[in-house]
Amino acid sequence: MMRPVSTPTPRENQVIKPSRTSALKSAEPGLKRRPTINDIARLANVSKKTVSRVLNNSPFVREETRRHISAIMNEMGYVPDPQARGLAFRRSFLIGMIYDNPNAQFVVGMQQGVLDGLRGAGYELVLHPCNRLSKTLIEEVMGFVERQKLYGVVLLPPVCENDRLTQMLEERGCHYVRVASALLDAPSRLVLSTDRAVAADAARHLADLGHTRIAMIAGPPGYRSRKERRDGFVDGLRSRGLDLAPDYVVDGAYTYESGVEGARALLSRKPRPTAIFASNDEMAAGVYQVAREMQLAIPRDLSIVGFDDTPMSARLAPPLTTVRWPIAEMGRAAAEKLLAAEAGGDEPSSARPFPAHLVERESTAPPPRA
């Protein structure tokens, strides 16, 4: 005689908990859909605003709560929908980077830093090159901000120095952070470099090697970095009892071509300078080219110092002595300040400058003997 097969039943008082995924499906039978931020908030038993803060890496969430919500998002396969978030918050989750800078390596480095700072926060980066001298600059940037409904922008030098532009952004509720070489704004809106101090270090380095005929290719007129680097270089020479002769200074444009033009002018002087400080690596590369044309050996006949420590500086022959500027780190800090503005954190009392330092390589040496 066969016994009927019985269906196992749970033990008395045993509770079988459905998974979060099945709980979501049972709430809406037959409906296959992506989980929403509301679902995550309900399952985590927190507010929608708390989930949003976790998505935006806000520091104002307890670590235990952050882990709890993150675990639920991972289990549910939750991915933020930028368009849905934009509709909910009446704006897009886009950050703009606005620049007018001929130094491509600087822009690329800053872009990488901003992207690193935004990673995991649900924001995307939109680039906007512009002409800082355009009469319609303010209207052009305003159109860009309004079309994209930008949450915020990172302003690179020299665009960052335009106060009319930042006033327009503030009036339209668009957060901004300036990357600058001088105190131009409140600490929460500023990422600061130390151009002046490190340019003085470059001057002292050349003077301590024994150079007295020292020349400079300055940045373009109208750039604050031009003033900071030139003033710092002058300070460094004076600390060693030297002056920067007017005939040994030419203007550049932060481009290779302007470095070539500037070097030809300086190296035609009588007496010829034994050292040249170029205000960025692009222009320093132009000095290398002219030195080769004139059959001057680097550093035996001519010492050269650059600024930025771009990847090409270590690949020149000989490798370039230059200023290492933490470009990517500054870009990351700019992005983090924009995200902190959304979290509503306390404003810092001062802007901590990002220190640059001189990297000594093989393009500098004592001057040739008379």
C-alpha cells in the first residue's frame, strides 16, 4: 500500500521571509520594472532624501546607514536614471567644465580629475570651450547652463577670473567652483594653487646653480597665472640678489609656437641668457626646438625650466626640470566641492592651496664658463 506524499510544511512559528526582489514583484504582480528610488527608500525604511544623499556620496549620512542602503541597491540592481532624477529635481544631473585654455594637457588633466571626483555620484561631465574675449561670452555661457539645466560648473583659468560670469551663475542658481592661482572667491567656491611660491623656487634653483643672465617667457596678458608666476619669479631672484632684466622677458601664449617665438627673441639678445624659465611646458618645448636650431646643448649651453609637469616633460631630451602642479587632484577637489554644496555642509573658513613643487631633471646645470 502506497502512502500519500505529504507536502512539507514549515515548523510551527517558523517565518519565511521573502527576498527584497520578490517583495517588490509581489507588490505589483505581473509587472516587470526597474526599481526606483522610492522602492529603495521603502525597503530600507528611510526617506527618499537619505537615499539621494547616499547616491551623491554626501558626508552627512551615517556609515551604517550608507552600507545598509548600498546593500539594498546592489541586491535590487538599482541604477539611478539621470533623466528621472532631473525631472524629480527640476534639473539635470550634469556638471559643466568651462574653459578657454590653449594648454591641452592642462585641460585633459583637469577633466580627468573632475571625472574622478564625480565617479559614483550619478553626475555626468559636459565640456564647454569658449573664447574668454568674446563680447557675447556671458550670454553664450548662460545659454549653455540653461539648455543643459546644469547643477554646477567648474571654471578653469582664465575664465574663472570673470566676476560677471560668476555673478550670472549665482543669479541662476547654478553652483560653481573656480580653479585659480589667487584668492578670487569664498573658500567653498575656490580651488587654489601656489603658482607664486613655486615660481620663486624655480628662480632660486637657477640662481643657486650660478646663473645670473636669466630670462623668462611669461604667460599671456590678462591671465592671473601670468602675474602670479612672474611676480613669484621676480621674488625668487631678488632673494638671491638678482633682478629680472626687462630685455630678458617676453610674452607667450602658453603654446608651443609662442615658446619658439619667445626663445628666438631671447636667444638673439647680447649677451645671450644662460637660463630660461618658460611659464608652461608647451612653451619650454618650443625653447628646446630653438636651442637645437642654434646648436646649443641643453643644459651645457642653456638651462631650461618649465611649469606644469605634463607627461611630455619627462620625455623631452634631456628630461625637463619643471614645476609639478597637482592638476588632477585640483580637478577632483573642484568636483567634490560642487557635491558638498548639494549636501549643504558648513563652508570652510579658508581655501587650502594645493602645493606645487619643483621637479629637478636634466635640463638645468651650472652656466658655461666665460
